[in-house]
Amino acid sequence: MTRQSALLVFPIDVPQSAAFARTAHQLGFKVVAASSEPMAADRYPDYLPAYLPYVTEHGFGAALAELLRTHGIDAVFAPHPAIWWHLRTLCQSAEFPVAFHVCNESPYEMDWQSYGEAYRWAEDCVNADFLTTGTATPGLPLSNLAGLYRGYNQIPGQSDNTKLRALTQIARQTAPGDIVEIGSLYGKSAFALAWLAKFHRIGSVVCVDPWELSAIRHQGEQASLINAAAPSRDWQQAFLGFAASLSVFDNVTYLRDTSGQAVERYRQAADAGNIRSDEFGSTPITGRISLLHIDGNHKYESVRQDVEAWRPLVQPGGWILLDDYVWAFGDGPRRAGDELLATGGAKTAFTAADTLFVQV
């Protein structure tokens, strides 16, 4: 198949088809979007709309052949199991008048792929039990870890699966208390923290982020590409994505503010015993931080200020995580992290992916 060829996506009205068609269109392929259901002409403006009878109808084969000829289609994407099976039978038949191939594997295999990947990661987690001590809470079943992996990887963000694995380890040795995250964006790492806090009964997760362009500060000269890209993001959309990502939890809240302003609001809320929000209602907090995840502005002065402002609230034995300790766009997190380590008293310190983990 070449980019001059047309690609048929049928049926178009399922999530897998929509995602595949969008990618194919972005790559420059001509996409013919077909359905057996009534479809508004402007529903898929980037594709050529087409109607095909149900595969169970007598005229389906003739209609398909005509569609393939008309648009020069030589490949079909079909994520519906029964349709996929029927199309595979037709394309392998010497009697079908137009040559084509079905370009995707069995939909049953497609469905299992993400689950299989999740279970393989879960097994790696169990086998990489590198921090377990006598005080650790029990590990979680493979199915639970696989569910965490799937939910986490559906959310946009830069946190990777190596970091997620490390989070599953330290959560087993995190005392009850609040988890505070500075810089949440769409909520990918917050999802993992809330999920682990729930299963290990740690406490509530407080996400600190202004989600506002006017509050996004320069991150240093080496981060010029990131600084330049920041205004192109719709920060309100990011907040709405965050709220949707975390909506399944009852142990999450947020402070929509800069880190420097939020720390005092957090102290005041701790006196009241809760933080209220329209999206999450009343969320209890203790004012004692058991895990602090710093992933806000990466300029050295900003990371240092975050550490200085929030470190006094981290209880003994708690964790401080500095995201992007290893960073291609500057050394702010590394310098602040090295200063934290130089103060002494760390019970445990290690890096996983790009993050520095310190137990104080």
C-alpha cells in the first residue's frame, strides 16, 4: 500500500476505527470512512464518507467491490470481529472480483494487546520488589497492577512506566498522610498516586497547579523550547482533562494556584481538616505530608523554593520526589536534588527513570 492508495475503514463508528483513521489521515493517506448506519455527511469532514450494507445482507459483496474500484482501495481496516472474519474470507477468495487485503490483525488479538502488555508490566513489578522491608504493606495482585497500568497510560503525560513501577514500590512503605503533587497537568502521575494511596490506605492526594498561562514562569535558558511551546497549550483544557482523569477517585483534591501561594492555603485547609472543590467535594487532609512529588517549574530557583516551602511539612520517613532530576532542558531539578541530598539524613535515595526518590 502507498500513500496514493485509498484506505477503507469499516465500520468507522467504533473507537478503534476513529483512532486508526485519524492517524492514517495525518500520515497522508486517503481515508474512506464507511458505515452501515445512517451517517451525517459532515460527521467525518477529513474522510470520504461511504455507505455499505450490513455484511449479512445479500448485496454486501457487490457494494464492497464497487466501493473498492471507485476509490482505488487496496487495504481495509476492520476492528469488528465478525466483519473482520468476513472480509478476510472475501479477500482470500479467488472469486471476489477486486483484490484487497485486511490490514489489521484479529480484533480479538487487538483487544488483548493492551491487557497483555499491562500484565507483563505487572509481572515485572512483582519481580522487581527492590524496596520491600518488614514494614512494607503486602503487594497487590497482578490484576490490580495491570488495571493501574492501563488507567495510567490512557492519560497524557511524560511520566513513564519505569517511574510507575518505582511508585508501586515506595507506596508500600509510605506512612499514612497526605500526598502532595506540585504540577499535575492532565493528572497522569496524580492518577497513579491516588490509585496507590487508595489501595495502600495512605490518604488524600492534593494536586497543586495553576492551570493558567499567566502563572507559567520561564523555566531557564536551556528550556527555551519548552518556554516557547507553553503559550500554545490550552491550560483550561488541561485542567478539564485533569478533572476527568481523577474523577473516579474519592481521595483527590486540588489547589489551583502556584506552589508558593498554595502552601499557605494548604496549611489553612489542614487546620479545617479538608479541602473543598466543585469537582471533588470535601476531601479530608491531615497537614502531614507522607509523599511530596515536585514536578512544577524546573528552573533551579523554583525547584529550590518548592523544596524549601514544602519540605518542613513532610513527616519523618516520608518521601520527596523530584521529577526530571535527569533532564535534557536544564539542571534545575538536579541542582536542587543534590542540595537536598547534601543536607544528610536521607534514609533511602535512588533514581528511577528521570526522577530522584528520597526518603527523609
